[in-house]
Amino acid sequence: IDNGKKMRKTYPTLLSRVEKKFDVPPHIILAFWGLESNYGQFKAQFKLTDAFLTLIYDGRRETFFTNQLFSLMRVADKNNLEIGDIHGSWAGAMGHFQFIPTTLEQYGMDGNGDGKVDIIHSVGDGMYSAANYLSKLGWNKNEKIIREVKLPADFDASLLDGKTKKSLPEWAAMGITNPNGTAIPSAPSMTAGLVADTGVEGVTRAYLTYPNFYRIKKWNNSNWYAIAVAQLADSLK
């Protein structure tokens, strides 16, 4: 959170340009950036051509990683990048926002005006690419991502899968409240899912999950990743 606040002070003009162009607020961009690479501090060390060739040879996802290698070749060629110098994670994610090549090829954008897309070395390219991706996923800056709630003692645990969608009045009718016991907002047109952290002592925390939550899951299909983005973003507003 402290590093995110520092980055907001470091890049105010860039973040403002990103919001104006893509309608994605600074605290959202900063949350993804922080989780993906700790604001660029995490430097992946695997040579991506070697990583993809190894994964292709491994065979379990040969087609997927073959597509990633070909996509990397096209990205490098189009942007005049030396492909042998491109490094990332062992599974092929790279840069400030950890895009895989096919995502970069589809959503990558030049954010610093040098005529090429380099999300590893350019913060501007990274932010523009991330914001473009979120915009194309339908990001709505006027909606919350999650809302922490309290469940009644006898609540049906099968509904805590995040896949069951109901209107807010329907959830309220089932006994769901804010953590302090007050009523959740009544917005009949808004639908939400419900996820919870459950353990041996039952539910510890539960969250209503709004449409932006599911847009995050198209970036990373993990409930807890999406909740982490939401909570970090709220801390950086």
C-alpha cells in the first residue's frame, strides 16, 4: 500500500492520461501493478523463448505454449524487440503487469509515444496496455468490486461459489447484511455473486461480488486474486 501511494505521486500525469483515455481510475491500475510485479520491482529472469520451448516439449499444454511462442515472435518483430532479450516467468508472463504474449499481442499499447510496445521496460506501455485490457473487458468505474457482508447462521453454503447470481434485494431477503448488521443497499437492477472464506470454524469473511469482480477474473481466474485487487484498490483511492 505504501509503495502504491508512492507510485501515485510518481506518475500522476501518466495515471491521469490513462484514466482519461480508458476510463479506468488510478487506484485500479495501481492495484493490478502492485499485485503483478510489486510496481515493477519483481524482475522475472527466465528467457521466454527457452521457457516456451521447454513447455512445448513437456507436452501437457503443447498447443497453448506453441501459440505463445509464435505470438512472442510476432510481438518482437512488430515492435523491433530482440526476442532473445525478452524475459519473464517460467510460464511466460512478462513485464509490469505480467501479460502473456497472446494477451500482449491483442491488448498491448504504446503509452510513451516511441512507436513500439515494450511492457517490460516502459511503465507507460504497461499502464496503457493494462487499462486497454480492462476497458475491453467492460470495466465500470462507477461500480464497486466487492462488498464485505455478514451471513445468517443457517446460510446455505452451496451458494458461496461466486457463480450463483441474485439481485441485492434477493440476497437481503436471505438474511445477508453489512458486517455491522445494517441493511445492504437496495438496488434491484444490480446482481451479485457471493464468495466466502470458509474453514473449520465456518465462514470467516464473506463478500458480495459485483460485475467488476468477474472482469478481474477474466484477467486471473481466482476469487482471492480478485478480492486482493479490490482491497488493495480501496486502500489506494
